[in-house]
Amino acid sequence: MNRREFTRYAFAGLGFAALSPSMAGNAIAEGLVPSKPVLPPPTPPASKVFPAGLGTRFSAKLLDRARAALDVHQRSFELRDRVALADFSAASKDLRFHIVDLIGGQTSSYLVAHGRGSDPEHSGWLQSFSNVPDSLATSAGAYKTGEIYQGIHGQSMRLLGLDPLNNNAEMRAIVVHGADYVSEDHIARWGKCGRSEGCLAVAPHMLPQVLGLLGPGRMVYADKV
């Protein structure tokens, strides 16, 4: 089979698979097709593209709890396409704030601080939750994202606590905001992020992305599993 014949078969839509064994063998021998298919390298999913050296895993059990909470509070949520998981089983040096697309399956993960009252010794690990005013602690449970506003921390997003474990969130001014002590540079120097006063503080340069993905009307679920 010459090159003209092979090209005719290809453009007729028959392709290599339609050739007889002898014709296919001749095509390989003449160098018209590779003997083994050359596949492009796989593209890593969005959920795996993160800064090197930072943990990104979250527990499937945490996602199950969040889904269950979404069902329990279904009347509170206009939007159920994405949820945010604050996985406080991980250390503050890890990417432990995960925004999960429940439809497409993609996950974007970020650093997030916990409250001083949840880690009095500043170990980098959340030790306990509290819903008590002035505890400076992080609260567990389901939150509904509220309005985005300009406050003492700059652009911020209000959180409404929906569970008995976090229903003082509004009174305590627990919000999502940016903080300089949440960054890769801070971790490189201190081995951990700084602590908030109970708020979910993220890296300032990532705040617009976090607020853009969440927006008002979605669920943030915080827990330790």
C-alpha cells in the first residue's frame, strides 16, 4: 500500500482500525502510523493544582456531614451547587478550606485560620470549638453565607450560624475576611498560620476568589472529624 492509498482510506473516514491486517501491517512498516499510540500526558484535575508542600486532602466523612446538613437546612439555601468545607482536623499550615463543586466535582482549596480560643497554646492545630461570646474561638456547624461588605478587615462576607453550635455567629461578628497572617510566607517563617478571633480568615490575595466562588446564599460547613 502506498502513501496515496493510505491517505485515501484515512480521509474516507475509515481510519487505521478499518484497514485489513495486511494493510495495517504494511502501514506500520512504512512508517505511516506509529506501532504504539502516543498519548498526551494527563492533565491534573483542578483540585490537585496547589502550591507544593501544602496538604490538600479532606475527609469524605466531612463531605457527607456537609451534604446531610445541606438537606437538614435545605429551606435556608437558594444555592446548592457548591459548598465550602472548613476541615479543622488538619493543621493551619495545610490547605484545609475546600470549596467543592457538587455538580462538576472540582475542588479549590485554601489556607484558613482558626480562632485563638480554639488553640490557646498556638500549636497550629484546632483543639476545641466554642459558640460562647468573647471566647475568640471557632465554632463548628453549618453556616449560610451572607452579604459581602467593607469592614475593619476590608472586604468581608457575613456568616449566619444555623446550628446550636454556631448560632451566635452574627452576634460574635464571625465572618470570612483576609488576613496577612494567613499565607505561605507566614508558614515558611513560623510553620503555621496565625490565629483569628474566631473568623474564617484566608490569605488576602485569595479572598476575591473565595468570595467569588461562594457568594451569598451558599453553605460553609466547619467541623473536625
